[in-house]
Amino acid sequence: MTVLVTGSAGKIGQSLARTLPPLGWQLRGFDRDRSPSGIEQLQGEITDPGALDEAMAGVRAVVHLAGQAVEAPWPVIREANLEGTFQVFEAARRAGVRRLVYASSNHATGFTPRPADGCELPADTPPRPDTLYGVSKAFGEALARYYVDRYGMQVACLRIGTFADTPPDARSQATWLSPDDCARLVDACLRTARLGFAIVWGVSANSDRWWSADAGAALGYRPLDDAGRHRADQPPAGTPRPSDRLVGGAFTEASFGIDEVAGREPG
Ligand code: 15L
């Protein structure tokens, strides 16, 4: 059964192209760029309904990763993450594809205070975006809810933490999502018989995690990696900053305001 992966040339897309086929999934990639992965690939824009109709043919489920993955000027966010995500949901609906895994982000909740030691935030923590990027992810979650309620789709929204081969900094002791756990999470979302609408933290089994594992466990996600095992390899934590007290970390700082980001090249 074929699963369409949008954003297949991106960091997570290329990783899933390696990790999902051994778990039994046949992938078709869709991206504006080509990537070196060995899966079938179609090139196109996620804002192009015709290209998406072609990509959805014969597909059983969609993993929607494509879009702008960090803060950027509003026109970039609007085009990629609002228009693009809408067109992907619409194309899935037209094609009768019922299941979709949506790459949301922890930055949909970035201004939420980090919980006290030993406490965890539930997966359905209300949106409190730290950037326009975070706002666009909250939009995607609302769109998902709408397609579930109106059209009976089954959608898992993954509030992804820090996806990386190894945890890159002190914050990611809590927020790291390893490539193998990412595959386990997407695999669980594709397989579960219990999916209606779900929001799940995309995080590994980190000893210092702030995020509850319950919603993921309900879908059958069993993470195995722990950022704590890499603690010794990390650079020492810098001077504490006020933004350390918030889920979104640096994204909550003044340098991520609309005026500050307006002239920046999209990352
Ligand atoms: C994200 O949503 C970003 O795509 C990624 O670049 C990281 O900033 C990550 O969140 C994070 O919070 O570490």
C-alpha cells in the first residue's frame, strides 16, 4: 500500500524514506526538489491542485511534511503552510484518501511555560504560538479537526520537538525526536485502528521530557531513544535566558518578531 510523503526532500522526509520502507511501507515522495532517496518521487508544488491530484492516485495515506519549517516573512508562511496545507487536505479529500499524518510543531504552543520538574504537558495543550510559523501549525491542526469532523478523515497531528540525529543542545534533552522514534511514531499513526483526530507530541523517550507520552501511547507509539544517553557529548549549557522558561525557547525571543523577521531569507 502506497503512502504519499510530501516534503520528501526535507530533513524528516529523507529520513522517513530510509526508515519506513523496512517497516513495510511503500512510499511515494512529493517535493519541489529532488532528493537522493531511493523511493518513487514526483516533483511539484504543494499549492498546485493538479500536481497533488496526480500524486494522490492510488494512495492509502498521506504524511504531510512539506512547508516552511522555521519562522519566515508572512508571505512565505502563508503560501507554504496555509495555502499548501489546505491544498494537500483538499487533494486527499478529492482522492478519497482518509488517513493523514500532519507535521505540526511544538511551536504551536511555544509561549506555554515549561512545566515544573516532574510534570508534563498534555498533547492537547491549547495553542499558544510563538511565531507566525507556530500560528500556521495551529492553523493546520484546526484544518485537520475540520476535515475529521466534516469529512470523516483520520488525522494525527504531530507536535514535533527537535528532530535530529543526536540532541544538539541543552533544550533538546527534553525535546529531541530521534530519526528511529520518528519512524516508530509515523508507523504507529499509519497502522492504528484507533485514529479519529489526535494531537501527539513528536518526542523520544527522553528522561527530561516535558511532554506527556499518553496520546502517543494510545496510538501504539513506543519510543525507545533517550536524549539523556547523549548528555555527555553535548556542549555545556550557556547562561540561562528568560526564554528557557518557555516551551518554544529561542523562538519566543524578540528577534523572532514580525518586523525582525520581515527581511530575512526563508531558512
Ligand atoms: C521546529 O518546529 C523547527 O522546524 C525546527 O527547526 C526546530 O526549531 C524545532 O522546532 C525545535 O523546537 O527544536
